[in-house]
Amino acid sequence: MNKLVINSITIVDYQNEVANKFNFSSKSNFITSIDNGVGKSSLIKSIYYTLGAKIKSFPSGWNFKEYTFQLDCNVNERNIIIKRLDNVFITKSEDIIQSFYDEKSFSKWFQDILGMNMLLQTKKSGKFSLAYMNAVLVPFYIDQDNSWSSFYRDAIENVDMYNGQPKTIFEYYLGLSNEKMYSLEEKKKNITLKKNEALGQVKQITNVYDSYSSEKKTEGVDYQNFEKERAELEEYIRITNELSVKMSKILKKIAESRTRINIHESDLSEVKKLLSLTRKRFKDIEYRCTYCHSILTKEQSLARLELADNEFELKNRILKLNKNISEETKKLEKYKENFKLLKINFDERNDKINKLKMITNIEDYVSQNVLAELRNLISKYNFVANDKEMKLNQLKKEISIEKNNLKKRRELLNKNFEKFKREISDMMGEISLNDRKILNFSKVKETGTALNKSLLTLYLIYSNLVCDNSDILIPIAIDSFIKNEISDSNERRMFEAVRNYFISLDTQTFFSIIQKNMSYFDDSEVNTILLTKPLLNNKKFQEIKSSLIINY
């Protein structure tokens, strides 16, 4: 397991010559103040901003783009420093200082440091690529604003550039990612393609072998007069070898073209099935209820619109596949025509050679060479096909094992999810999450205190699941969850849940709380950072400024 721990954050405002440094415990840290508006949220947001998150909103007056931030961290026993000024990152690890001027390169450095390789599928290209820090940090930052109206979606910007988020992000941390399965299936697909190509070559060359052997009726070679005909023999061999190479290349192209057409036709069949299913689902959603004639809900309408979008994309895919099949068919016909011309050329040259002296003996000799070369090619491609078959069998075993492991892991995680849901729900009281399943990140349809309690319950559940099951741990932060007027009873229940299921986590945590609510906690359980105004001051500006790393 690789665990990131933040030892301190340094914030410097060069323009106003003010600064401050805040030290943290490796366990639970309470960011507190006597009143609101002191800077608790600004401090927590700044931590994750320095880690590379594009925070959706900072408190008014916190000019984060003009400040310089620096985190002193440990990854296991390894010390690292991360400094950020606007979109420039400077890092120090093992006395090596590096600068990064874009999110992609910094994210790669960060993931390498933590031993990560989070690959997510982008909506724009459909390809899998290394995730930016915005996605990497999603499970670990719960802000005071957007996180209490949506569920793991709006606290950090640009995460919606990926398909299936935040589900795919949590699957990565919980060990349920299909990344390995996807890689194995891709290998299987590629090896199957190469195996079929080899078998196609064997079939084509065998047909040529049988045809040629039958046509020439070769019985053996008499070499008594071979010396007299050496020149003719060498020319015959050269011509035969040349034609053999050309025939082999054309046959390979024919086999490859047929394989590509088969793949396109298979994909076309699958897309047509998907289009049929999409149209069926589209028809199932009426604009008015057939019983009471009421207007559809917003969610039903959106579902209908989404199906319409899917139908449009599927139709475009069908057009593209039909185009590919048409283009590939034309190529195949061209290859066949080339092969036909090559065969004519072959026959013409044989007619010329037939006029040579001692042609029977020479023809037998050359025919044997042709057949031997064809046998070698058949053996070569049979070997390739057998090798690919062995690799396919091994891959099938690996895929079966991986599927079984994923199934068992999902069952265990689901069991723990239900356990935490039951325990925390009982502690919270009066919340309706009975039907909520693991990795269901749909919007919580409640309001007021009920919404806060349900979201807090879910955040605590997933924080525990990640902490217990992930090989990568990043500090988890929960900003203030009290966004509505709540009763003393509900307040007590919510803070009790935080005490039992958040500050007890075996990872570094940050929690924002005003001083009066500290009565719900034992001071010995947490490291308290009491903030006062102004958050940045000039008392130790020069000393703090000099502690920042510099990349010359």
C-alpha cells in the first residue's frame, strides 16, 4: 500500500507580503475556528488545489491564483514537496527538483510517485488515457458547497470529461476496475486475429500446393544433363522464387482483407442489435402516461432524449461500418485481380521455359523447389497458428481467473457496503437508503436535513470502503456538512457518525468544524488547528518565504 500524508501546507502572498504555515498530524485533523468566515474552507480547498485539483469555487477574497502554495508530504517513508503557482507545479523528491507546466505531466509524476496507473475513457475520443488529478482526487475531497447538493460530482471541475465517472474512478480504487480485463480481452482479440490470419494463409497455400502438384505431375529429377542447362535452371529458379514471393504477399493481403471484412460485419451486426434495443427502449417511454395522461417527469424525458442521442450515434456507426465494408470489399477485389494477373504472368513464363532443352528434368527440379517452398510456408504458418492457440488458451485461463476474482471482490465489497449502510443509517436515524446499491452514484432525491444526513452517510460509507480496500490512500477531507437548520438530536447523531466512521479511519483526514461543536469530540482523538483572522499575516513572511523550493 502507498499512502500519502501531508505534513504541512505553506501559503505565501508575495504581493501583500503575508504568509502562513500550517502543520498537520498523520491521523485526524480538525480545522476549526470560533466563528465562520475565518478561512477553514479556504485552507482545505488550498490543500487539494495544490495537489492538482481544479476546485470549482473558492471563498470570496481568497486570491488563490496569486498565491504560492507548497505541501510537504510523505509517501510511506519518502519525502516529497509539491509547490504550485497558478498552473505551474514544482516538485522535489530525493533532491531532484522538477517543473511541470500542464496538468497531464504533473498527474503522470504524481501517479508514478504513488504507484498508480489510473486509465479512464474520455468522452471525446473514446480512448483510455492517464487520468488527470481532477479525477484522481474525486473520492478524497468533499467540499462545503457542491458536495452537499450532488453526490461526488461537482466539487472538482472537468471530471465529466470521462465516461462512467465517478463509478469508474471508485472501481479503480476498490480493485473492481475492468482495466485488466479490458487489457486481457484486447490481447485475446489481437491474438485471435493473428491466428485466423495464419490459418487463412495455410488454407490458401495448401490449395496452391495441391493445384500445382496435380498440374505438374512431378515424379523426380534426373541431373545427368544438369550442367549443360545450368544457366536455364538458375533463371528458372529465380523466376519461380520471385513469383512465389509475390503470390505469398497477395494471398496474405487477401486473407487480411477478408478478416477485416468479417470484423466489420460482426461489429455491424452488434451495432444493429444495439440500435434495435435502443429503439425498443425509446418506444417504451411515452410523452404522456397511458393511464392518467400526466406529463412525463424530467428524468423520464431526459432518459428519452439520451436514447435519442444513442440512436443517432448508433446510426452514424452503422453508416461508418457500411462504408468500411464497401471500401474493404473494393480492396479485396483489387487483390484478387492482381493475383489473377500474377497467375497469367506465371503461366506465360512457364510456356517460355517449356522451350528449353532438357525441359522435363529442369521442370521437375523446379517444381520440387516450388513445392518445397510451399511446404515450408505451410509449416511456418501452422507453427504460428499453433503458437497463437497456446497463447489463447493461457489468456482464456487468465480471463476466467480475473472474472472469478472480480466477482468475489465485488461480493465482499457489497457485503461491507450493506454493513456500513446499516450501521451508519441506524446511527443517523430516519434516512431512506435501503434501495441504494453499491456504486450507484445517482442523485439523492431528498431535501434539507434528510439530504445532508443521507449524503453524509454515503460519504462515510465510501470513505471506509476506500480506506479498507484501496492500495492507494490519499488524505480524505470533509468540509462542513451543516448547511441547514438542524435539531440538536440530528446534530448529535451526525457528529457521532463522524466520530465513529471518519476520524477513526486508518488514513489522514481533514474535517472542518466550528469551535462550539468540538464538544462532541475528545481533544485527544484529533489534532486541532485553530484558525484566526487574518489567515495570512506578515509575522514570519521572510522566514516562511525562504522555505519554498526554487527551481533555477
